[in-house]
Amino acid sequence: MKILLTGSTGYIGKRLLSVLVKNGHEVICCVRDVNRFSPPESLKPNISVIEIDLLDENSLKKIPADIDGAYYLVHSMSVSDDYKKLEEQSAVNFREALNRTNVNHVIYLGGIVNESNLSEHLASRKNVEEILNKGNYHFTSFRAGVIIGSGSASFEIIRDLVEKLPVMIAPRWLKTKCQPISISDVITVLSKSLFHKETFDKVFDIGGADILTYKDMLLGYAKARNLKRRIWTVPVMTPGLSSYWLYFVTSTSYKLARALVDSMSIEVVCRDSSINNILSISPVGYQEAIKNAFKKTESNEIESSWKDSNVSSNLNIKISDFINVPQYGCFVDKRIKKFYDREKCINKIWTIGGKNGWYYGNWLWELRGFLDKIVGGVGLRRGRTNQELINAGDSLDFWRVLYANRQEGRLLLFAEMKLPGEAWLEFKITGDSLTQTATFRPLGLAGRLYWYSAYPFHGFIFRGLINRLTE
């Protein structure tokens, strides 16, 4: 069957893609920026890629008419302040585009909505569901709460809180009940329900085997890690303070933290579990989900991470707009140095950042990340999804990977930190030499003052960095 997959570069979409191919489907991957899409070589014979923007009706004409099924896994949460309006328009455009095709079954993944007074985030998800349900096709909606898996936002937030804080004075929403579900069970539900007639034109809640409070989840993680933790809840934390608490302690962005806090005050528990009987599945419990996530994390086998999506950033960039580094009106720090071992040099470049740090003057990199966090930037806490592999579109500390070609020996990064301008950092091997180029395009007087004030530190850091990479 020919399946249309939106959100192919997202956390869920990346994992679902390999399962759909394994099940024998031909998959058309919808991406907003083809430069961000780096599927495994083993999948390429069974997939095709189309570049579309759900807000651009003309681009949706690229969707083939002969598709059999489709997945809608797109969310604009925290990318923009008016994400609710963007999500609504995207859903309308998608529905109308599919109405012009032969699609038989459309599947959507949203959030559990148990109360009439919903957060803006959950209300938007429900609105998208209602819009998609009006199409000329069979429609199935799955509503999930907290998703636990390696690289998921929920798992990373829980890990950050428990690993870093032996004692927590936490908001009262930690007493709210939820029904977390393992990412593997989510993928199983999404894949097995495709063209399953018993799921047609229905809405299902999906969750794991346990109903817990958020406090229980934090303590459950601590138990799995053999850590002693104490948590006290207080009623004085407003949603704003709670959001800042999550933002500063964890790797999440402030906008995402605020959306999550608003949702966490609402109970998200499955009202029935009939989908488990229909698909003959038995979802795992929270402890097993945590252990599975940790195995993937510890073995550096994270298939996808929320950090590599635009929601982890302060910018919503399209790689093709920045991949050509400007030359005019820019400040440039360019250094060239010979190396003695090409493979060793490339290995160092390809494992830079994350747990390995920046090889020289790490305390200055950490200070810059801290200052960025203070002013609302991403800081260094995103790290890397994989410490050895790099693909275009990945996050790398406070950078975004624009181009990565190991064979060519070129890595190009774009800064996502708060800056009065735009910045690029490039590593390029030519012959027996490494060229390291930092480029900054200032925005007005503030940009120029920033460059000159930071120049002494740049000289220290960049000189030390290239020396370490080539030694």
C-alpha cells in the first residue's frame, strides 16, 4: 500500500517510518525542509520524499492522488505564539488536499481530553481532530498522554529533574494523575491500526498499564536508577513560575515548558482500553518503559529525539535559507591548521559537543550557554541525540546542523542561541589541513558591539579548538 506520512522528521514519524517500510508499505514522506530529512540508507528504496508546507495550499498539490492511507503527525506547539490558528489552518488545508485523492484511511495522534476546561494545547489538538474527521475518508484518532521513550520530551524532562535535584520543591500539579505510555506501544498502535476496519471512524484513548501522578513518575524513575529523592509540593507556584522552573532545570524550551505546564494541571487518564483488545496488544507498565528508554540512551541508540525538532529551538529555520554562508557585511574568524591523521581529526569533529564538550575552554562554552539560558535561549542543555552520528537538522548544544558529510570532511553549524545577528561555525578538511571558520552577520550596532566585546574570548577559544582538533 502507498502511505503518506506527515511529520517524517519528527519524534514519532521517524520511528513509525521504519515500521511501515518493514510492513511492506511504500511511504511518501512529507517534509517541510528536505535538507532536514536523513533517512537510513536501508529505507530509501521504499520511500519517496515530497517537500510541502501545510500552510501553503499550492505545495499540497504534490501529494499523489493514488495514496491508500495517511498519517497526520504534525503539531505546531511552541513553534509560534499563535500555534492554535496555525494548527487549525494546517489541518483544513490537509483535509481538503486529501479529499482530492483516493485515500481510504487517515490516522491522527492527539492528546487525551478528559475535561471540558482544556489547556490551549489540548484544545488545539481536539480542534485538529474535529477538522480532520470531516474528510471524505475513514478517520481514526488516537489520544495519548505522556509518552515515555528515549529522546521523548517527557522522558528527558523526568530524567533532568531526578538526576539533577535530590530535593524538589515542586508545583501542586505533580499530584495530577496521568497514564504514561511507552513509545514502542504508541508505534505498535499506529502501525497495527492502519486499514483495520474496527478502528474506522472512531476515537481511542491510548495509555500504558499504570495510572500514576507526576510525582509517582518522578519517584518511579528515581527507583529505577537507585536514587534517593524527596519531593514536596507547594500551592504557591503559578503556571508562569512552574514553567520557568522546568525551563531552567531541564533541557526544554520555555514555550514548550509553558504548554506542558498548562496541560499537566489536567488529568489525562484513558476512559477505556478497548483498542488493546481490538489490536490484541498489552501495553507495558511505567517501570518497563523507563528501563527500555534507558537501555537505548545508555547504548547511544536513540532513534529520534524531540531536541532535533523545531520545538526545541527559539528559531523556526529552513536549512536551505542558511546553508550558504554569507560573505559580505560579516565578521569572520578563519583558521587553518595541518593535521597528521585525517580520520582522527574527523572523528573529533564528528563527536564534538554533548558529553564530549568542545575540547578547549569548556568553562567558557558552559558560561556562554548559561548566559544564553538566562536571557531565554536554548543554552547547552540539549546536547546531542547521538554522540557519534550527525545529520542535517540535528541539534548540537546551542547549534543546529545545516550540513554534515563525513566523507567530504565538512560540518556546518548555525547558532540558535540568542544573538544580535546570525552566526555560523564551519569545519572543512582540504588536503592535509583543517579550515575552521566562524562567521557572524551582525544586526545593527548591537551586533557589532557584541562581536568586538566577545572577540578576545573568540581568539582564545577558536585557537584552542583547532589545535585540539588537529593534534
